[in-house]
Amino acid sequence: MRLLPLFLLALAARAEFLAGAAKAVITPDLKTYGPVYMAGFDHGRAATAVHDDLWARCVAMKAGARPTVICEVDLIGLFYDDTQRVRAEIRKKHANADVVVASTHVHEGPDTMGQWGANRLTPGINDAYMAFLTGRIAEAGVAALDALRPAHATLAAVAPPELDDFIADDRPPIRHDAGLVVLALSDAAGKPIATVVNWANHPETLGSRNTELTSDYPHYLRTRLEARVGGVGVLWNGAVGGMQSPLGAKVKDPASGAEAKDRTFRKAEIIGQRVADLAAEALASAKPSPVDSLVFRETVVRIPMTNPGFQMAAKAGLFKGRKLPNDDGTTNTPVGLVRIAGGGQALVDIALIPGEMYPELSLGGVERYSGADYPDAPIEPAIKTLETAKFRMLIGLANDEIGYIIPKAEWDEKPPFLNNSPRRHYGEVNSVGPDAAPRIAEAFQRLVKP
């Protein structure tokens, strides 16, 4: 007799699947908000022109009582404080919506974190632009939720070796989370709503000398997706820590047969268009999956902010009141999960990670090296091995940006350096601290349980 109420409960949990999408330009006007300091490399890089627009691209889904909207923005990152402002704005119209705001981590957009102003002591955040920005993201989120309608979901995944060629990395272990997971949403009549690609690579192809605002390779990726598949083209960037970068990657130009020149729009175009083509080809042979359940889960964890640079930046006001540490020296950051299911089976798990996670923390493969500061630290479980769905995604810089998330066993800021390296590897200087990885992995492990 106990099976009957459980069966009825399962039926009640199933719901019609709805989806919607919208996009809004978030490019700062160079006259209104100038000088616009560009983020991601060094101080004093003021934008001189706009090559292509920056966007907020939002995908809303619902299968149950609460809708979820995921907005990806062409920014270096947003702190949790600003994410909360966007959430509050969206909930004025959709009070029960679960909201995710993630950044592509583009290095050719405006400083939204305060660290790349005119000099080391001057914040690059423009308050008027930030007000405009949060309003525009919220508008796109509301528009996507307003557009919810009966929909179908099609999922595909592909991981050809050529994707690794688009990524350069100079810190061991050389590990890339280079596979594509693709989600296509269409309405009941078959009209495309959105095409989403989850991939991991820094949008910094243009490098530090570029002064034109651009979304980098995501511009070409999304434009190609929209042309080939339709709907709103979206990139959900993944585990980009460590560094996962087009800079230094040897990419062949299919038009000339020669190696594409580094730090050029042509190289960004080649990467973006090829990733889009691979995604479109993967979808061509995929069939829609029935969806009747969508679950959003989130927990807030406290991570010790041991990075002295972050501590000084917060005290000096570079963050303009954002990311202030707690009394015990920790920072609050969210970790989340979106699970889409159908027929009692998890179809896709989406990990929401608040920073730039090293790929070995996504896929597995953490190494123990001589010279590490915590050589006996427990190895964190890899996020995608904790996920149970057929398709497994990870969205980095989701709802916060705490910098690099480094396996504790690989943490190294004191000599001797890893494997007797003559120099300190890049990463720790832009990480909140060595306890980020274990605390995030522990939190996600709790979230992913049924």
C-alpha cells in the first residue's frame, strides 16, 4: 500500500516543459561611461572603440512550480553582491524564479570587479554603468521568463581532439575540459528558441594590447550558431582555470592552411565558428528528449579569504563595497545545481561553480607534485564524476567570481615550486585561497544527492 502515494507523488512531480530566451546589449557607451577601463590583463587599458557588442543572453526553463533562468553575460565576472541585485530585479516581476547569472570571463570588456582601473589604487568600476548593467541583465531575464512556452529539448555531446588544439596551458597537469555539451530548445511547432553550447576556454584571444570592446570568440560562436541552428545562441563557459586559453594555442586557418596569427580577430573567428559547427553537427543526429522535471538547488559556503591582494583590495575600496569579508575572514559564495530530468531519469546536470575551476577538478586527474604546499591534502572529488545525468555540464563564474579554484594538493605559493620549477606558477595570486576547492566540492557533493 505504501507504493501508491509514492507513485502519485511521482506523477505530480512531472510537469509540462516550457522554455524561453532573450538577449540584451550591455555594451557601455564610451562617451556616457568613459573612460571605460578594460578588464583582465593590466591597469590603464582604456577602450577606444567597439568591435562587436557585449550581451546578456538568458535562457528560461520550467517543468514544475518554479522557473529557472540562466543569464550568461559578456563580462570578466560579477561578484555575488551584483548577482543578488539582478535576482532582486527579476523577482519583482517573477517572484518565484530561480536566477543564475554567469560570466563568459571575457578579457576584452569593461572592468566590473574594480581591479583594472587607471592604476593599482583606482577602481575601474563605473557606478552608473553598473546600474545600467544590472538593469539590462534583469530585463533580459524577465523577457526570457515572459517568453516561456511549451518546448522540446535536444541534447548532444562531442569531444574531438581538435578542440584541445584551441586551448593552451602551461601549468601541470596539462588537462583540458574541452568537450562540448549542447542543448537546443525549440517550441511545439519546431521553431528554435535557443541553442546553448557548454565549453571551457578563456575569451582572451585578442590579448592585452587590444583596446576594442569585443566578446571575443563567443561573438563568432553565437553568430554561427544562430545562422546554422537558430534561436538565441548562447555560450555557457566552463572550467577555465589553470589557464585554459587561446593565447599561444596553435590554430590552423582553414582559408590559408597556415597558422592563424595570435591576438587577432581572425583567430577568434576561426575558433568560434569551428566550435559552433561542431555543435551544430552533433545536434543534427540527436533526437529530442522528453523533459518533465527541473530542479534548482543552491547553498552558500564560507571560504577563508587568505589572498592578501584580495584582502587589501577590499579594504582599499577597489571593489566599491562588494566582496567584503566576514568578521572571521571568510567570504560567502554560492554553489548550485540545475538538474533537468524526464521519465524519472536525469538528462542533464549543470554544476554552478562560482569561479574559474581547474579542469582536473571538473573531470578528475588531480596530481601530487613535489614542492606543493599541501602535499598530503585529500584529493577533491571531480565535479562531473559526482553528476549522475547522461549529459554533464559545468558553468564557471556562476553567481560570483572568487578567482581560480585550485586543487589543494596542487596549491603552490611557497618555494620550492612544483616539480622544482624555477618560477612560481600563475594561479594562486588570483585565487581566494587554498580552501576554495575542498569546500566547493564538499558543498556540491551534498547538492547532487537525490
